[in-house]
Amino acid sequence: MFTYSLEATSGHARAGRFTTPHGEILTPVFMPVGTVASVKTLSPHELQDLGAQIILGNTYHLFLRPGHELIERLGGLHRFMNWQRPILTDSGGFQVMSLSGLTRITPEGVRFQSHIDGSYHMFTPERAIEIQHALGADIIMAFDECPPYPATRAYVADSLQTTLDWARRCREAHGDNDTQALFGIVQGGVHDDLREESALALMQMDFPGHSIGGLAVGEDKSDMLRIVALLDGILPVDKPRYLMGVGTPGDLLRNIARGVDMFDCVMPTRNARKGSVFTWQGRLIVKAARYKEDTRPIDEGCSCYTCRNFSRAYIRHLFQSGELLGMRLASIHSLHFYAELINMARQAILEDRFEEFTREHLPRIDETIKE
Amino acid sequence: MFTYSLEATSGHARAGRFTTPHGEILTPVFMPVGTVASVKTLSPHELQDLGAQIILGNTYHLFLRPGHELIERLGGLHRFMNWQRPILTDSGGFQVMSLSGLTRITPEGVRFQSHIDGSYHMFTPERAIEIQHALGADIIMAFDECPPYPATRAYVADSLQTTLDWARRCREAHGDNDTQALFGIVQGGVHDDLREESALALMQMDFPGHSIGGLAVGEDKSDMLRIVALLDGILPVDKPRYLMGVGTPGDLLRNIARGVDMFDCVMPTRNARKGSVFTWQGRLIVKAARYKEDTRPIDEGCSCYTCRNFSRAYIRHLFQSGELLGMRLASIHSLHFYAELINMARQAILEDRFEEFTREHLPRIDETIKE
């Protein structure tokens, strides 16, 4: 059911195709985050129209509410939220650490307290797989421990052994399920040798794809880029690589340049809901007073629903007045921009001019427009 | 630019057409409320798709934010919010009383304090017309005083004289503007003689349509229905009648039966945002626990976007999780229902079976579904 084919490279950047039961994904790809079975403020049809190929759901959140068993009884996540294209779920490993209350990690798994009602729960590798089987996403993740940053080398090394043991148990629990692709997650903090050990051990387990976790958690950007470049030289070329939780438009370009195929991040939607959107000219604070009478769309060259129909002045007014339509219009624009950015990056790879493309856009793409 | 034609009657119920510069309105009609140039959570294209023929904007709110002059500079309200169909604005009379702080009514006008920043402003009849000219709605309202309920007869009688004087001043200020239709507003509380006096005085001023204000403000429903029936016998048959701020689906049917052509109310959208929607079977509390695993749409016979695509279980989950998409989907359904209800009522009038139609639906249409 799952095949990855590498179509072209440009430097270390890769253009590929990943086939899933819900259709083909052209890579590199950016996945909007639909935490609790909804990409905030948007309908599935809007997501489709703005070019989202695949979205992400959060296992931790869906487990707590409405519950994976309920979603399974209602036909799985695709049917529940009426999204026909591919879905990826994370394993809950990151959220149990970052969101929940009292957390206790043992070799068996993680005991944690719900951030919603304080109830106690236990995630084990087997449980994380069971939940993700019930949700039914196309691509699912092994249960991992994501060490905090900073952490001692000894902590990260210990944690890595746990994560590798859990990866084996996830592989085992996943069994011969061939309708969902289970990815292993590379950990090891900012330590090159641990990262290498992690990648090599996962490769032994023959996962159909590899995630890179534990980055974008507070380390220097240079550490992130070094680790990603290192892994690019280790991970197999014939399987997709997914850099979890990254990032700004510039981060996407820099990591595509280092062989990454898949990304997810709340940034475009979260920032949009606060009135800050991404454009080819940089970040635009659309709720700023300077746009009060600006009849131009957010981005004059943009073909998204928002830019085809509404002025900066109107969107700014919606934010000023607390009207939810403002959040929607800004979210549509920013996700459309991310989809377009990554499509253009792909085209540049196919035409072997990715470095030029990056050089052209990197200088301003993450900067805030001041004019 | 404005012509009303009465196409058919069934009992006292009327089916007509009202032509405006932005197109023809089939009456009876329900107007969704877009307070600050946005029908909350919805895009103009969604409103069009769900069958909204005309929407309402609030002069008081738009005056305070973003300001009528800004909207005028940006090309008027239609262009500002990208809505191509007709718009009606109220005069701000109701909101200065109900929303603002310290209010002082004099023969000259009303001095009031903004509910947003406490700043002081003065609305006079001339000012209300000036603001509405700047906004550029197709149908605009004379500035009136809407007396509170209950109020003494003496207060209501005095207030009515002020409102009639203001109506004359609005007529004068409107001048020969023929791109906007100015309606006079009948006041007079629950007093038949004052209502009659009000209607007759306005008819002398030859407005192209009449609004009925000061109802649905706390009086008994029987008083409302009696006053509307009384006015049906007085107001000219060749001009549209607009009952302001009404109401439930049952209220619509009862007042169509008494000769009303136009309605507006925040109820379908406000209730929807709280998880309560209207259906042909009654009100459905879609966020109720009993719908947790209900795979049916809100209304099985409904053709709206929400019912074509999503289950009660999913919408309930969105409300439980505080996801804004829930409010949107519920708003779409309820406004679609209001549009369909009034279209079906119109059809029943054309076929002279409106009383049967009402008899069939009134018993349950305002009741809450308990099953």
C-alpha cells in the first residue's frame, strides 16, 4: 500500500512521491495540524482548496477527547472529520511530556495526567499503536520519549535506549498491518553520535519511513541543521524523512536543502489566528494599524481565497472587532502560502535549481514586513 | 430603483418582490445579522450558498468601528465586506439605548457613550442618515427612539412624538437620494392608538417601506401579534413591512400570517454559536451528550453544507473541544434552515395554502427536541 519513489534531487534536496491508501503525496510536503480532528477554524473543503495534501492529528488529544474508541466506532478519523486525503498521527510521546501534568516515565511507558480533567492515564508503546490503529491514519508514529532541552548527555543517552526499545515494541505491536505505515523516530538530542546510533538502530528495524524528533525544542538552529544534515547522510534514500514540528518558511527551505521530505507545524495557523501571516515578501502583521485603509490583498501575487476576495483593511477590521472570520481568512492565506512555497520548492528541485530558489527567498521570507 | 410588487396573498400572508440596486429580494425574507460587516464566523460566499438574499449591518457598531468614513473611502459596505447582494442598515436607535453607557435623549438627538472605549458621541436624525449614506446599504432606517419595556403610556406617547419628528428630519436629510430606500419606523409600544397614530403619520411622509420597531423587547407575545395584526390593516399594501428583531421560526410564521414581509434576528446565529440549532423537527441541542455517537446529520432532510458533510457526533465533539468550526457548521445549518423555512412559506403563500403550512409546522418548530 505504501511506496516512496525519489523523482529528482537538487543538491541534497529531494522531490518524491509517497503513495498511501488515501492517495499520493508529492514531497516535500507540509502538513497542517488538525489537533483534535479540526485544523482550527477551517473546513476540510477549505483545506483541500488551499492545497493541503495531508493533515496531522494528535493522538494525545484525540485519545482524551473524544476518545479513539468512539472515533473507531464512527468509522475512523477520515470519516469522523470528513477528510478524504491522507492523515498522519503522532504517537502522543511529545504531548504527554509537554502538555500533561505529573508525568512518570518508566521502561514500561509513561504515566500522565490529562490537561483537561486531571485524570490519570498510561501510554505504553503497545497502547500508542492500539490507539493509532483505532484512529486509522495512513501514517503513524512509534512511541518515543522526547527529552527536554537542555538535558545532560547521560539523560539523552538513557532516554534513547528507552525510545529504541519502545520502537521495537511498536514494530511488534503493529504486526502485519499494511494499511498504515509506521515510522520510527530518531532521537538523540544534539549529540551526533547518539543521533547516528538512533538512526542505525531504527534502520535495522526496517520502518517504511523515518521521523526526526527532538528538534525545534529550544536548541540552537545551527544544532538542528547540523543534525539534519548528519542524518541525511545516514538515513536510506529510498524512504521518506519527516522533520517533526518544523517550522518557519525559512526552516522549511533550509531543511529541504538537507534532505527532509515532510514537515508539520502549528506556526502558520497559530500565528494567523493572532493576526500575523506569511507571504513571499515576509511576515505581515495584518492587524497592524498601518493596514487600516489598505485596499490591497495580503499578498498581491497570491491566488488564495482570502487574497482573491478581501482587503488588508477588512481583515484588520475583523481582528480589531474580534470577528472569527479574521482568523479564518488569515489561516487560509498562511496555509495556502505554505503549500505554494513547498510546491515551488519541489518544482525547483525537479528543475535542479533548488539552491538558487533558496538563495532568492531566504533573505526575507522569515522577516517581518516593516513598511 | 426600488419597486415592491405584491405577487400573491394567502389570508393576510403576502408574497412579493422588492427590487433594489443590488438585486431583487423575494419576500417574505429573513435577513441574517452581520453586525460589524461580518455575519459571525461565516464568509460572504457561505452566506450566498446557504440562500441569504440580503443581510443586515448595524450602524451603531460600524460607526464606532471601523467608522463609516473609512468604509466610505474604501468604497462602501458592499465592497468592504465583499457582499454583492442587498444590505439593510438599521439607524443605531435601538443600539444606543441598549448597548451604550450613559445616554441622554433630547429633541435634538441622543448623546451616548461608546460601549467599546467610553468615548462620547451624538446621534441626531441627520447624523444617522449621513452615516447610513456613507455605509451605502440599499435599505436604510429612520432614526427612532425605541422605548424600553415596560414604560408608562405617557413616556411612550412623548417618545413617539420625538420619533415622528425625527422621521421627518430623516426624510428631509435623505433628500432625493434614490439609490437607498429609507424606511420609517412605527413605534408606540403596546398601545393600539399610539401605533395607529404612528403608522398614519409615517404614511403621510410617503416612505418606500415601513419598519415595525419596539416589539420583541420584552412584551407579551400576544401584544406583539395584536399590534402587528393592527398595523397590517393600516399600512399600505403596496409597500414592504419589516418587523425588526424577530424572531423564532414560529414567530416568523405567526407574523407572516399577519402581513409581515421582512425579518432580522441574531437568534439563529447566536444560538448556533452556543450549540443549539433549528430544524423542521424543533430545536436541537447539538452539543448535548446524547449526540456523542450519533452519525446522523443535524437534520436528515436538510441539504445544507453542514448536513451534507458532518455528523452530529463530529459537531458535538467540536463544541466539546472549543473548536470554532463547530460554531461555523451550526451557524450555516441554522441560517440555511431559516432561508428554507421562509422560502417554503413563500411557496405556500403562492399556492394559497399558508394557513395549512403554518398549522403543520407551528406545533413543534419552536420546541426543543428531547429524544
